[in-house]
Amino acid sequence: GYAEWMKGIAVVAMPGSSYELNAHSFDPETRTATFFGTFRGTHTGHLHGFPDPTHKSMETQYVYSMHVNVQGKVNGITKVWHSAWAAAQVGWTPPSSVPAYAEHLFHACESGKGWRECSRYCTHDAAFSAQAEPLKGISTVYAYTEWMKGIAVVAMPGSRYELNAQSFDPETRTATFFGTFRGTHTGHLHGFPAPTHKSMETQYVYNMHVAPCGKVDRITKVWHSAWAAAQVGWTPATSMPADAAHLFHACES
């Protein structure tokens, strides 16, 4: 189903589309191959179930997690993708305004202001979750913003971030932010390796639920933490099974 859907997008809806494999890794313990990619295309073709060609372009990042069985074949794929942002790029969804507190919280958090500043924009008991190893055990926005302060100010002084896109779903009261964080590990931070003087450029997505009072009461972060950690030398590289790599390229092309 998905491979045929992707064929329709890449060949019919966006003929001449292209993709880039930005990074890949393999976890031998869970037999999971991970691919971080960028897809680029312009909506010029007619595809059943989609709007008429808008002649607008998209550049969208995504992550595949592929489970590899003992025979070396892929038997399961999970895709992490900010589809709403991609759809908005090519004019498939109308834009909506983002609540001010959510936007302020994003900027305060990413610039390393910590809880003291971020607490102005969220409820006192705001929850946090992420399926990312470095954030394991962090369940409150208080703890996360303090962790982020350590990364942005102590471990990577002079770090910077970019807000690539934002959107708001009024039905679910969810603000979504797609960002890019850049920094070089030059500072000593407790619980982390000694400075490696290596740099990272990592993309991520925040989904922030906005309470009726207008403040954020829950954040979920989608982030390929293993890839970011490898960039700055915090994790060892692993080899990639050939069939998983071949499947990625065959599907995306």
C-alpha cells in the first residue's frame, strides 16, 4: 500500500521529483535501520484523491524506521513525517494562526531561556514526552526546558536555531513547530561526554497542545536523537544492511 502510494506521489503527482538520503544508521540489538531523508517535488500532475495541480513545490524531511528480519529482509516500516507542513507547502491545506503563547514558548525554549522564562507560556504542570533516548525519563516541560538550557547554553554555547515552519490545528488545539538546531559541543555539561568540538545540525518537530486558557499544557517532541548524537561523536556508527538501503532507494525513486 505505502510503496504504491509513494509511487503515485513521486511519479504521477510530482513527476521529476527528487530525494536525498541525509543520514542512515542501524541498531543491531533491535535490528532497526533508520533513514533520514529529504523529498523535493512540484505538484504538476493529476493524481486521484488529491487536489488539482497547484504548481507549488515542497521540500520535506522525514524518518523511516525499518525492522530487518533474520533473513535480512525488511518486515516492517514506520515513517515519522510532518505531513501537514508538507501539504501546506504545496497548497493542499489552508494556513492557520498559531497561538501566541505556543510560539513564545518555542522561541524561549530553543534559545535556552530555561523554565524561568518558559513558565510564562505554559501551565505549571505541563507534560512532556519524546521517543528519544537522551530524553528518557523527562516527563515535564519544566525538566525539558532546563535540559534544553543545558544543551543550548552550557554544552553548545553560541548555538542557534531556525523555525522552518509552524501551523495550528484548531480542532485538536495543537500547535506544530518544525525547527533546525545547530551547535558545536565545546562546553562541559554534567552527564554528557567531554567536549568533542564537533557540530550538529538536527531537525525536529514539536507538537504543543494549547489549553483553553491559551497556555501550553503538553509537548511532544519528534526527534532523531541518535543521528544528532552521532554527529557530535556521542555514539558509535554501525553498518547498514544492504537490503534495507536498497529498499529505501527503490521506494523513494
